[in-house]
Amino acid sequence: MTATILTPAAAGRSPADTPDGAAVTVTVRPLDPGERDLVERFYAALSPGSRYLRFLQAVGPALPEPLLRQLLDSDGVGRVTLGAFVGEECAGIASYAVLDSQPDAAEVSVAVAEAHRRRGVARLLVDALAQRAAAHGIEALVCLVQPGNRAALRLLRSLGVVPVLAGGLLEGRRLLLPPA
């Protein structure tokens, strides 16, 4: 999946109205276990606050082995991890994992590199995950968000999701349509 997004300087204008170089192509593709170094570098480059919002707990720059395994152990059906790339640079990583308690739903998580925020990268990743999930019979994507995570709440609202308070976190649920 590829899409064109605007650079921060061109935000708010259509690609046709922006000067050369203001729009970039983003490629979204599955990550594989051989990309461990890429995943480690991506999360190490995030600020401590960004890692906290992504994992809902304090996580150092070196991800614990269980978290790395979860991100890289994608089976393409019940657990999927995608990367968004601008050229060779990883702009974002998103994943879903089917919930044990709700086999027709999957929990989604997204992280976007600071340099690529507010450009539509998270939306591209969530849309790509939704397509894959729906193709495998998953009926809903669930996202748990810290109440202060304004970027994630904006994304949920843009998807038509109204989060509700659940155990100190906000839970958003996006229903998926089966593929045509």
C-alpha cells in the first residue's frame, strides 16, 4: 500500500497546490522478524513520553525482549505488524493482536516518529490494519488510550470512534465491514 502525504510545511494544502518536494510517498508493508534492528532503532528514537503513550507504561529506549517478540512475531492473521516508510526511513509502526477474550476483535497500537506526526501516517497504518483484519474475519479494532493522548484521540475521532472510559483508560472500538 502506498499513499502520498504532505510534509509539515505543506500541511493543509493539497498535493497539487504544493511546491516540489512538499509531498512524499509513504509505503506501508508488513514487518518481518529479520527487521529486529529497525524496530529497536525506531522505538529507541522515540521520546520517553511517546514510548509511555504507545505501551501504556514506562519503557526504556531498549525494548524488553517480550515486547520485541510481540512486534516481530506476526502470523499475518491474528497478529500483524506493519511499518510505514518514507524512502528507507521508518515513519511509523502499528500492530494488531486478536484478543483472547474476544476472538472477533483485535487490539491496535500505533507509534509514529516525531518527524512524521500530524501528516496522516497513523491513519494510513490504521486503515491498512483494518483492511487486513477485516479480510481475516475480525469485526472490530480496539484501541486503549491514555486520556491525555490528544493525538490518539484526534485519530479516533477522525475514524468516527467515540472512546469510553474503561479502567482509567479510554477505549475506542472501530467496527469493521467485511470485505466486498
